[in-house]
Amino acid sequence: MSIDIESMKKRLVEQREALLDVAASAKEAAGTVELDQTRVGRVSRMDALQAQAMAKESNRRRELALQRIDSALQRIEDDDYGYCAVCDEAIMANRLEVDPGALLCIECASKAEQGG
């Protein structure tokens, strides 16, 4: 398998750091929305609620991405990186280039998406 493990590890660590930086700056957006209509108009409050919901969804997706990255880093440490978690076949290098956190080979990923 022609995967540069150190390069992948570096990319994963960089992605992790970038996500953590975004998470730190995004905490405020997901905070509690002011419900006092005398201070904030109804439309402004609705905008704030919508922004809060979007921030919470972004946080959820960021957490999932961090879990995938941490899992990939652990697979590197365990010498399991680059192998499909289902069929144990090698994941193609170009797939890992696109998504260094890929857990499944393209065939198993396609089956999983189809519900099989």
C-alpha cells in the first residue's frame, strides 16, 4: 500500500486543530437566546433562534468530524490505518487523499449508503 502515513497523520492533526479553533470561536453563537421581547424584537429573536439552531447543528457536525479524525489517528497508532473496518481490505490511497478519516473502502461505503 502506497500511503504516506506520516503525511496523513499530519493532515489529520491539522484538520483537528482547525476544527477545535472553529469550535472555540463558535461557542457563543450556540448560546442561550434572549427571550425578553422588550429588549429584542420578535423578528430579531426569531433570527437569533434560527442562528442558534444552525450553530448547534454545526457543532454536532464538527463533533462528528472530530470523532472521525480521532478514530483515524488511533488507527494510525494501532497500525490499522488504511484498511477497511468491514472487509479489512486496503482502502485506495486516492480515497484516503480525499478523506484521510475514511473508515471504509469505497465498496463497503457504497453498501452502507444503500442500507446493505
